[in-house]
Amino acid sequence: MAAGQQVDKSAEARSEWSDYAVLVVDDEAGMRSFLQRALSARGCAVEVADSAESAALLLADAHFDVIVLDIALPGKAGIAWLRELRAGAFSGDVVLITAFADMETAIDALRAGAADFILKPFRVDQIINSLARCFERARLTRENYVLRREVAGLSGGTEGLVGQSQALRQVWSLIKRVAPTPSTVLIQGESGVGKELAARALHQLSARAERPFVPVNCAAVSAELIESELFGHMKGAFTGASESRSGLFTYANGGTLFLDEIGELPLALQTKLLRALEEQRVRPVGSTKEIPVDVRVVAATNRDLREEVAAGRFRQDLFYRLEVLTVTIPPLRQRTDDIVPLAEHFNRQLAARLGLPPLPMTSDVAGRLVGYTWPGNVRELRNFIERALILGHFPVEAPAGALGGEALPLTLAEVERRHMTAVLRQCEGNKTRAAELLGVSRKTLERKCAEWAAGGA
């Protein structure tokens, strides 16, 4: 029994470290071999180099979470290379090892940015414990960053793929087929249909499910900052860059990066994104070095990218690179069988979140919900249910009132225009607030307003 438990513990240890990669840099062949065997036995990937110059070549071609670096090396010294790493694009930890050290050397090592300082000869458990702390710190940093982004985006609502309509079943069938592949996926659909939830489903059903899912709304980040947001930046790269920072590609390493509203990316950045997708390497703003990354990209848009390409607003080569596999989510008006299940889902979910009792879903209310076209799609329905819960009843005048009193049926474009205009009036012209209520981006709302003004509406 004890032997079985020992095997289980060893297997568990190998599993815990299987997602990490270590670069060992030491001029002693015996030390390199010792560390490679000891760390490989724990399950992590290990590469070795006999000099800083050789290590730099390996670092240029692969990602490493931690570098174990000897101080006394032929050519460039360990601490000198450590300073270059900290001034450059490497964001992982560096553990320094040496057989000759005094207090001044130790202080220099810590000031240069070493995560730990170990004297030779050392026991296996010393280096193992040091690396375990580094891995745990990296995991917590990544999880903290990703969770903060997820919490910040909770208000947008991503619970969009609920229902049993034939259209939705076809979407789920395609997601399940596409998810296990490593290919780039383009998700199409109007604002508010649940594109982020589809992206999360692709991630959760893939082999990357245990790694980070990092979403970014390209329309919500200014054109001046989006490059830094995606690729990171070096200290002093631009005004306000007081320290180096990794980008979302780095945080998503091993996982999935979701680029929502990709049609809003500036043309200049589209070129850099295409290069990152083709070569799986990114260059932080202000850096001369590229960082290798292993990221699956899922992109989403509410625009017709073919029209954007024809109009010269989107690069054709990037479009074809993104459109390896396409998932199209139909608008809510085309899957009316999902409206009542979604409303009931939001009624239960939001009532629990708000600490309020759910509202009774009568046949009259259900009929009115199904009879409305929901131009804001699932987000608009969710916001309507939330307002109803806060008020304590389903408003008599909405949503069916948005369509009431018309002698003739309206076109979909006219319904959309009237509804968006009504919400704008309700918000006293505040486009940011109106966009939130409608479940669309401010840019989308501004574009619609400009189109209506140009058409004399």
C-alpha cells in the first residue's frame, strides 16, 4: 500500500509540473545533467545551455517559466544577463546559483531581480522548493490578472447560449466539433447574441481548458493603448509606461485569447496581429526582441468582415487567417423558441444575485416577450428582466409597447431605429448609458446614429 501511495505521489508531482518549462544555464556539464534529470523527473520540460549567449538563442525560440542561472559563466556573467533579461521582455522568475558568493554578490543578485539565490552544492529539495515557489507565484499572478478581467466584465452578461431551438442546437454541434482543434475560430453575430459565451465554450471543450481564457474587447480599448494591451510594453516605451508589463498574449500563454469586436482594430495593428498569429511570437512595445507564445485565438465581430475588407477597413490577409473556422450565432428574433427559456433563466439567476424573489412568468408576459424582436438580442432581454426584478413587476409598456400602435408592420431597421432612439431619449442623450442598456458598444450606437442622420432619419 505504501508503495502504491508513493507511486501516486510521484505521478501527482509530475502532473503538477507538466505545464512548466525551465531553462538551466551552467557551464558545468555535470550540474546541467543533474538538474535536467531532477527536474524532468518532476514532469516539467527542461532545456540546458552552457552560456548566457547560448541560452539567449533558446529563449528566442521557446517560452520558459523559470531560468536557473549560474553566476560564473564564460563570456557574459550570470548577473549581467539577468539585468538584460529584466530590462528586456522576459517576465518569468530567475533563480541564481553559485559556488562562490559573499554578501555583496547576494545583494547584487537581488537588486538585479533574482527570485532566489542558492549556494552550491545544494540538495535536490532546495532547488525543487525554490522552483515550486516560482511556479506558484507565476500561477497566482496569472490567475489574479485573469480573474480581475473576468470580474470587471461580469456586468456585460455572457449567459447567452441557453435554449433548445434548432438554430442553437446547430451552433452547439459546431462548437463541439471545432473546440478540440487548435485552429483559429471566427464567431459572427449581432451584438448581444452571446459570442463570448461561445468562445468560452470553445475553450472549455478544448485541450487548453485548464489554462487561461483571456477576453479583451477591442472596441473598449483606445487605439493608442490596444497594442500595449495585447503585446505588452517596456518601461519608458511611451508616456506613462513607468514599468514593463506583459501583454494579454503572454497572460493567455497555453490557453485561449478572445478578441471581441475585432473589426474595431486599427489597420496598423491588424498587420502586427497577423504576424503574431502566423509566427506565434509577439514583440512588446519598445522592445527589440520577440517573445514566443502558445495561444489559440478566437475572434468575434458583429460586422460583415467581407464588407469591411471591400471597404478597405480590414486587411484581407488577416480576414482569411481568422476565418479558418466560422461559428455564426443567429439573432434572438430568429430563434424565438429560446426567448422564454432565456427569460426564465435570467429571472432565476438575477433574482438570486439581486436578493429578490423571481417574478411569475405568465402566459401573457411570455407572449409579449416572444412577440418582440429584441434588437439588442440576449443582452437586451437580460437587462429587461433585471429592470423588471428591480421594479417588482414586468412593465406594461415594454417590451411589447415598442411595437404597439402601428397600423402597418415595420421593417426591422425601423424597429431598431425607433427602439434605440427611445432608449437614447430615456437616457437624456447619454450614449454610454444607452449602449449599456441596449447591450451594444458605444461605437456601434454612434455608427447607427450617424447612419440615421445621413439618411435624414
